[in-house]
Amino acid sequence: MKSYAAVDLGASSGRVMVGRVGPDTLELTEAHRFPNRPVRVPEGLRWDILGLYAGVLDGLRAAGRVDSVGIDSWAVDHGLLDADGALLGNPVHYRDARTEGVAEQVWATVPPAELYAATGLQYAPFNTLYQLVAARSRPQFARARRLLLVPDLLTYWLTGEQGTELTNASTTQLIDPRTRTWAYGVAERLGIDLTLFPPLRQPGDPAGLLRPEVLEETGLTGPVPVTAVGSHDTASAVAAVPAGGERFAYICTGTWSLAGLELDAPVLTEESRAANFTNELGLDGTVRFLRNIMGLWLLQECQRAWGEPDVEVLLREAAGAPALRSVVDAGDEAFLAPGRMPERIAEACRASGQPVPSGRGEITRCILDSLALAHRRAVREAQRLADHPVDVVYVVGGGTRNALLCQLTADACGLPVVAGATEAAALGNVLVQARAHGLAGDLAALRGLLARTQPLTRYTPRGGTGPWREAAARLAAR
Ligand code: LRH
């Protein structure tokens, strides 16, 4: 039996989990959890990357002896390093406003249809490509010699070695999902210097050894290898979908809901672009064909506005509120920025001629119904666009704790929902490390181990999907 430390950083918290793995064993325990609080300074919204690194070190100390360490985090964001390898300022948060209007500039050079055909990435204002175009007029950028995505930056601090892990690189909009390497043509046309990125590495590749100073600070005894994992949290989470041989869709729930299919090849049609589906790269040659939905961010932001009431209380209130009375488009970019969420949801209901939810229970209900509706839409459209029907929807991540959301998703999709692990990203992270260090098996075998060892909860759809069709029509008619 071997032990692996999985560092998993989400948009609102980070954790270091320890996975113990053997041919028939997979146990996950939490070594350390710490908040990830974005900080607003006069120049904009920033990540407290030093605080996060300190949390990682605390977590490694708490984890104790492990056979390897792997890091995954949210996508697209990065740090810039100067010629000495020193970080140039705090990484910019993907919800920062600096990319407003930048897409139009990019599209004037590479039209959206060409960009999609070359990179397969959905339009999102925060794709690294747009962030780079926004950044390059700033004096700081002139000093940048290296760009490291967040997990790669932390890996560099831990080991002194630089690389660009592929699954996360695929969220930059600078990767060609067919060749699984850089989209050289796009970069050249937009004047983006790809030598800013260190060479690509694959999940499972070695990423160096913990530096002597890190060993000293964490009390660990070397050598401790760091192993590249699916460093995009969604890549790790999808690797940990406990699916068997059946045809499945997945929804990774947390701050975002990422809903879609695992495919062998990207779908780069004009129809898929119009539907804003993305083709991100996964483990073992897979493609994650999915749509980003605002997810529990909508509720987290309301909780913040309401003074952080207990989520269980809100869910009880929501369960008693009228169903499907008002819904909003949970895929709408209008909800991306932080602040005033209850008011923004009320405004969206008013603008679409629906009753305005009042009070915490009704607003929470509106959010959950809207998420389930967006899940339904994404699962249905993904099947059609990829010509890939499914019989079951797997839900993993933070939303698995939310039984009402899982049940509403089953009802809305008219399909059984199987809820898997809450800490799916950490499990996927651990499994990739385990495989790199001797555990035999392809993705299906890793998933078999998950299905045998992790608790699963099944939700059967209740009633017909008629009310959901009606609610979807209400939104479409806006
Ligand atoms: C989820 C996630 C998602 C990205 C977003 C920026 O944590 O990685 O896959 O689109 O953050």
C-alpha cells in the first residue's frame, strides 16, 4: 500500500488530502483544509498565492510521509515570472474585469469560428488567451519571461522545476485538441509568445523532488517526488467519475457545474461552437466535451450577501418553497462577477416576466431549479451535438452533498443520477499518482476501483419532465 498527497485548490478553499492506495483499496483522508479568499485591491481582484502556498506547506506537514505529491487547481489562471524566476505580482483572478471587451479585439484578428476550429474552446472571457491579450500592454508584462499556470507555479516552488501540464494547458485556448499540442497558428497570428510557457508535460510525468528547504519546512524526509496529475481540477474530477461500462454524462459540481461527456475526439462543429461547448483535454487521450454553468457560485454569493447562513438551513427552506416558479439562465455570463447576487437574480426574474423570488428560501429554490434546468440543457445538448446518447448522469464534487440539487437534476434530465465522491478531484489526483508509481490499470480500471471503494447514492427521476420543458421554454422565450 502506498500513500499520496493530493493538493486540490478550489476557488473558495484548498485542501491537502492523503490517499492510501492498493489494488483493492482507496482511502482518502483530509490532512488540512484552508480558505482561499480572493482579495480586491485597487488594481483589481487577485489570488493570495502566497497564502495558498503556505496552506500547501502546512498540508504537507500534516500529511506526513507520502510516496508522492500531486497538485490540481482551478483552470486558466497563472503567475508571470521575471528573468530570475521571481513572481511578478499576484496572479489575477479569472473573475477580474480586465478582460472586458478583449474578446472583440482578438476576434478582429482571428474570427471566433476560426478560433473554435483551432482550439475547440468555448468562449469565456477568462480564457488565458484573453487574459494575456489584456495583460500585455501593462509594464509588468514586459518583464515576464515565464508563465506558469497555478498548479505549475506551486510545483515550481516545491521542486524548482518548470513545466506546463497538458490538461490545464488545454484551458488556455492555445492548445489544439486534435494534436494535443500548442495551437501554433493561433499564437502566431495573435502575437503570443509560446516560449513563455515551459515545455508540456503529461499527467503521470515526474515533476521533480521536493527541494531541501521544503523538506525542512514540512518536516518530511526526502526524496519525495512530485508527480504531474490532471492538474486542471475538472480533469482530475472527471477521472474520478465512478462509471462502469454504461453510456454516461457527468456533472462536476462545486463553484462551477461542468456538465458534459467524455469523448475520444473533439467536436469542433459550428453548431457546437454556437452552443458554447468546450473541448478540454483529459486523461489518456480523452476529451471533456462540456459546458460551464455558474454552479453553486450563485448560492455562495447569496450566502455571502446574507451573512453566511448555514447551507443546510437554506436547503430546508428551499425544499419548502414553490418548485419551478421562477428560473434564471444559470449559464449566463451576467452572473460571473461577484457581488449583489440576490438582487441580480431578482432582476433576471423580473426581466423575464416571472415572479420575483423573495426571501432566502425562494431565492435558494430559484437557484437550485435553475441549476437543474441548466444541467438538463447541457446533458441533452451534449448528447445531440456529439451524437453520443447516455443512460445515466454521474454527479461528483461539492454538489453531491446537496441531495435536493441531485434529485432535481435527475428529475430535470429524466435520467438516473448517481452521486459519487465529494472530493472527486483529490481522488483523481491520487489515482494518477498511484498509476505513475506502479498501480496497474487504464482509466476504466481506475474507475472500477472507485466504484468498488467509494459510496454511491442513486437518485431516480420523479414524475415526467413536462414542468422542466415548460420552464426551459419560459427562459427561451425571453
Ligand atoms: C473549476 C474550473 C473550471 C474552469 C474554471 C475557471 O474549478 O477549473 O473547469 O472553467 O474553474
